[in-house]
Amino acid sequence: MIDRGSLKEKYATMATDDLLEITSNKSDYTELAVSVALEELKKRNVAEAEIKSYVSVLAYKPDQTVINNHFVDLNIFHKVGNYTLVIPIIKHRAYSDFCRYTGFALKKRQANYYLVTGTTFLIIAIILAANYQASFLLIWASGFSISFLFDIGYNKTRQIGQIREKVDEGKDPEAVF
């Protein structure tokens, strides 16, 4: 096991940028490692403001094509497919070809959204059709209309904002999944 003394010796020989990487990526290191790195930086008279404002070089930095792919909207056929094919295996095989590629965070989120809303409205349609002699297909199709309008009116904008925020922070927007 690594103790404080061995870390002090190791960190004394490291470059300042490497120590700043350790302090900026606290989740990747133990508390002991981060505290020893901070002590070493203070010994080297590195300003507290510089330590706090340091941005990791190891942050998520894809090329512009991948970033643009994150914001591509799911087409209407995929939306209908994800809404109607409520069995996830079938949905994945038939409509989620974009899941194999890097990027497409918005498409993946929208596919999950339509899968959940399709399943929810399917259950509602079954219950209403069984108990109130309502038209099953009419209720389920109306559910798609409601889901679609909510998606284009609010949900897609919110998801794009979340993805944009993660990309701007240097985080992988697909790390959520």
C-alpha cells in the first residue's frame, strides 16, 4: 500500500502540470494523493487561484464532426419505430443503428424517450380500452401525438441544452448512458 511518504517522494519529482492534473481530476485519485499533490503545489508557491482555475488537458475533446453528431435529431421514422416497438431488443435491432457509433447523444436520448412514452401510453391505452370500451389504437396514436409535440416543444430543447453544457465543460455527453 502506498503511504504519504512515498507519495511525497514521487510527487516531488513530478512536473507542476502533472500535479495540477491530479488536483483537477479528484475523482480519479484517492484523497491522500490529492492532498499530497496540493501540499507539493503549495511548496512550489503555485497560486491558489491557478490551482482552482486549472482546466484538465485530459478533458473530453472530440473532433468537430463528433460534436456535431451529438446534436442530430432523430428522424420521424425512428421516433415512430421507438414508440411502437416497445420490446427493447426489437427496438435496438431495428432502429438504433446509430448506437454503435460515437456521438449521437441526442438520438440516443430521444430513442429512450420514445421507448418510455410508447410503453406508458400502451399501458394507458390497454387499461382504457379494457375498462371504458375506448378505441385502443386511437388512444395509443394520440399518445404519440402528445409525445411528439412535447418532444419538439420542450424535451428536445432541454436535452440539447444538457448536451451543450456537457460538451462545453469538456465532459462526454454520452457518459450518462
